[in-house]
Amino acid sequence: MSRTTPTRPGWFITLEGPEGAGKTHQAARLRRALLAGGRQVTATREPGGTPIGERIRGLLLELNAHAAHDPRTDALLFNAARAELVTEVIRPALERGDVVLCSRFADSTVAYQGYGGGIPVDDIRTLERLATGGLEPDLTILLDLPPEVGLARKSRAEVNRFEAAFDLAFHERVREGFLAIARSTPARFAVIDATPPEETVFEAVRRAVAERLPALARSVGEPERPRVRTPR
């Protein structure tokens, strides 16, 4: 469940969603708001965030990598990078009292390699527990939009293997996977419509943080135009 009072010094917020949902931009805006509000922030991403993680990122996302990775290979590589990130970056930052913002985390592997690639979700969750030691976000912001909309937003320079080598049906399964995860753990998730302009989406992100993590409300300021959806 999301916390109203901390059980560790810091706060852990993840941003999830299909391709083109705007996770990177929204994470950057949220980081700036929190810094302006006096919080110490550690911002990172998956896969990556550590020297080993960045090398794994290249294996996973580069267009010249083998397009037909077995989904089990992808799941193992993502979790290997995740183990490094949790150990080297996320846990130390939380112990310092930082707000940790991570663009993608374990839910992405469930959505992509589980719902999208067909690996049993229980198997992926077992890998997740090994990689994270049971660490879960305090809040997950799911930026939701139809996959065809998100894919159309990507420039040619931004296209990675998951956009180039997988069909629309795969990305539709991924989106449904994210929504299914959100429905199964509604206390942790805020589902936000990512189709409006970036500024409108960010107001919803700020409102979600303020409502779900009241200790951070002053740090993100007062939102103006919220668009937060509760998982159904």
C-alpha cells in the first residue's frame, strides 16, 4: 500500500506506461518541482542507472541487437539491471531520505514480458523479488494512452527495439497488462490519462503525488487541472 507516514527515510515513486506516454518528460518535471520544494531527489531509469545497468540497456534496446530475444532472456536481463540499480542507487538514496524517481521499474517487466511476451506473471514476480529484495514503490504513476497514439509520438531517433520489432497487438497487450496490475494494487497506483498536452498531464501527476503521499504535498505545490483516474 502507499504510505501516508514513512516507514523508511525516503520516498520511492515510479512512472510507468506504454511507449510514448511521456514518462521521461514527466519524471523530469516532477524532479524540478520537488527540488524547488526543498526535497533531495534521486532520479534514475530502467534499464540503466548504473555502469552494469547501462551496458545491459544497450543489449536490450539497441536496434542492432537481435530483435527476436526470447522473452525469458529479456526478463532475466531487466532483472539483472534492476538488482544493480536497487543495491547501488535506490536503497542508499532512500536511506538518505531522498525522494527517488524511477522511470520504469518492476511493473514494466510484468507488463512487457508477462502480458506482452507470455511468461507467467508468477514467474516474473519471483524474479522481481530476487532482484529487488522485496522493495516496492510507495506510489506508481501509470501514464496511460492507446499504443497507437504513443508509438506515433516517437521520432525516428527515439525508436528502440521494442517499438521496431513488436507489432501493435503486443503493445495492446502491454497496455492491458499495466491496467490489470493497477487494478490489482489500486492503493499503489494513480492512473493518469496521458493523451492531453504535457502541462495538463503534469498537473495530474502533481495532484496524484499530493493526494497519495501527503508528506510531499507542499513540495509539489498546488495542482490546477487534475486528471487522475482510479483503477477500475
